[in-house]
Amino acid sequence: MHIAVAGNIGSGKTTLTSLLAKNLKWDPHYEDVDDNPYLNDFYEDMQRWSFNLQIYFLNSRFNQILKIRKTNKTVVQDRTIYEDAFIFAPNLHAYLRGSVPALVNQIQKRGRAYENSIRLDYLKRLNERYEAWISQYEAGKLLVIDIDDINFAENAEHLGMVINKINGELHGLF
């Protein structure tokens, strides 16, 4: 079984992936941000590094999917290849052509250092693309978890609620 955690920058995907893997004894597969040679440069100069970054992520995620498919393990993946195609690439295209406070606060609390320099309008457009993608998603089961009023990273009860929702979706328990 393959479960993926999707969401905007700084929304807690990596944290949730780690917690789910630990609590449910699944294999975690993370987005390659630590070894990504373009990520820091991208946030300094989006125009120059956007293509390189997207190609790197696309290649990395495709290879990750191939690796996942070769195993018979239940995995939880941090970020999906769909997000590259339907959210990040189109958003960058629109953003670079010149074309939400709560989210910025989450990034400042949970995010990586380079994420703190991301412009609010860029994040807002990503959020809009996520909403549009979710409304049309039909490739598999979908569970939307609103993280505005929960803190699964620091509250075991909140994490338990998330795990119960996932189990309910997977096994039809609720």
C-alpha cells in the first residue's frame, strides 16, 4: 500500500510522514530537500533556478515511485508527483510571468530556514492550486485534514485523530 501526504510548503508533511511511519510501522519516503543542489538557489532567484529545481524534483519523485513499486511494503510518502505537475510547475509558470498570514505563521514555526523567505503571494497561489487540484482529484482515495486548528506534531490526541481518520478511510471503520 502506498499513502502519500500532500500539502503546501510548511504545512507539516514531513512531520506527519515521520509520525505516521513511526506509529503505524510504515516505511517513510521523504522529499529530497537536504541533498537538493537547487533548492537554496531557487529561493534566492526563482527565475533562474525554477526549471532546474522542477526537473530535479520530478526525477527524484519518479525514481522514488519506482523504488516504492518494487517493494511490497506499506509506505507513506512525503509529497507526490502530482503536486509537481498540477501545482508547482503551473504555479511557477504563472508566478514567473508576472502574473495567507496563517500559512506564513506555520512556516515560521515548522518550516526549514530557507522557507522563511518565501513570498506570501507565491504561497497563496500554491494554496489556490491545491484547492483546485483537490476538488478534481480522482486518481485514488483522498482524505483532507484541516491543520489550522490541530497540532499533530505536539499533541498526541490530535495525532490520534489523524490516524483514526486514515484508518477509517483505509479500512472503512468510521
